Amino acid sequence: MSLNNRFNPPAVMLARLVYIVHLAAGLAGLVAIMGGIMRGDLRDCAWGAAALWLAFIGRMFLLSNGRLAACERGANLLMSGDDGAGADDTPEGAEFEALLERRDELELRRGTAAFDPWEILTLQHQIDECVRRHPELAPLLKLHEPP
């Protein structure tokens, strides 16, 4: 099942559910392992390792379907109290998100032979032009800083 269709509500809800489970399992796993170490209980450590494995599987699932960045941005918007004005749900928002994700991919190649500085400059110009045409996308740019 592919989650790349942005406007498929069941796929989006599944991605959000997996993201929440991923966060909860990661936290529960760390707490269980630390508690197991402090009490010397190997069963708690095993449960914690299983929970961390579940968190890892959830993260890999979201990464393989290209939904992790969108879920993280949604969580950041929720925690900041900004509703984002629904900018990410428009076709312009989808195009803008694709540009930001492409920029992230290029930034990961920085320092390697595969890195093309002209391509990233062109992409940054396209991002700036998109923000100039649609100012409501500016909050998404602040949340999506390059690594």
C-alpha cells in the first residue's frame, strides 16, 4: 500500500497513526529499558527493546512511503499552535512540499561527487518564487529548515 497520494484521507490517517505509534513506542521503549536497567529486570529491558524495534519499523515504513517529513511538520505545527492556514492542502502546497523535499535530498548529497551546486541554487530560486507568489506557504518554509 503506497502512501504517496497526498489527497487520500485513509492513507494520510494511516500515516499519522503510524507516526503517533512510532513516537509512543520509542518513548515507552526508552523508559522500559531505563527502568529495567535501574531495577536489574531483564524482562523490562526486553519489552523496551521490542518497543524500540516497533518504533524503528514505524519510522522505516514512513520513510519508505515518503510521509515522515509531512508527519513531522504536522506535529510541529500542532505543537506551535499555528494551524498553517491549510496551506499544505492546496496544489501549490503540494508543489512547494515537493520542492522542499527535493532540496533536502540534494542537501544530503552535499560534499559528495553527486552534489550539483547549480541544481540546488535553481531549486532555491524556485522555492523563493513559490513563497513570493503564495505568502501563505511561508510558515511551511520556517518549519522545513535545511539539515
